[in-house]
Amino acid sequence: MNWKMIGTFSAFLGAVIFVALTILAVVNYPGYSVYSNFLSDLGTGENSAMFFNIAVMISGTAAVVLSIALNKIFNKSNECRLASIILAIAGISLVGIGVFTENHPIHSSISALFFATISVAMIAFGIGLRANKKSYFFVLLGLSVPVSFMLIASQLAEHLAISLIIIWSFAVGAVILKAEEKNLIR
């Protein structure tokens, strides 16, 4: 299998689908605001739920596929292998956000698990790429996710964190594309 292509495709596609379907969900949620609504509100809206829940389930599945690809591509780095395992947990929890929408009691726990695991995966991946000059960028993105919640602690923080995760996903896709040139693939 061509894990490089699978990984790149998963990273880019997961982010693009999430953004596109979330935009459709926002358009179909009257009065939605990044200042007064959490993203999960989209998952319970009459006209927005289908778009948002499909977005998180597809993106979560793409994250699991990406985690497998990262494990295959960056297998020389224990930190990247650890990041891939944690990313798989984050992906599964993201699917869970779409299955157990905001009105389910377990939703908050699954959402917290997603943000915690994705942050750790982002940081571990950055540490694993320490030979790459851009590794600090990945660590900084990973640290910025929980920091945004600590500093802002609002709906806006969640939107900021998701934006950082989307940037990270695109950046990982770009790193995978260049991985062979850097001799990071076995």
C-alpha cells in the first residue's frame, strides 16, 4: 500500500470535508455565532445536524486512517508512533461526538477526550519530527489548543482550537508529502 498517499489524502480530505460540511451546517443553523454557540450545537440543530454530524464522523474516520499512515511512514520515531496511537483515539472520539450529540450525557466527556488526545497527538508528532526544522510549529499548535481553552474558556476558544487542528492537519499532509525527501520513511 502507498501509505504516503493514503496519509496525505486522509489529512487533507478530513480537514476539507470538516470545513465544507461545517460551513453548510452553520448556514443551516439560524442565528449561529462563534461567540454564543459551541460547534456541537450544530449537531442538534434541526437543519444543521446532518451536515455537522457527518462532518465529525468522516473527519474522525480520516484521523484514524491518518494515524495508521503516520505509524507506517514515521516508524523510526517512537514519538510519532505514540502520536499515531493517540491520534487514533482522538479520531474515534471525534466519531463519538457525531454519534452522541450534545443532548446525550456522554457527549461532554467524549468532547473533552477528543480535545485532550488531539492536543497530545499534535505535540508528540512535533517532538517526533525534531530533526525537521518545522517540528516546533507542530508542538506550538498542539500546545495552543489547551491554552486557548485556559485563556479564553468560551465558545470562541473551541472555534480557535478547531481552527488550529485544521491547520495542523494540512501541515501534517504537507510533511507526509515531503517525508520521503527527508529520509523519514523506512
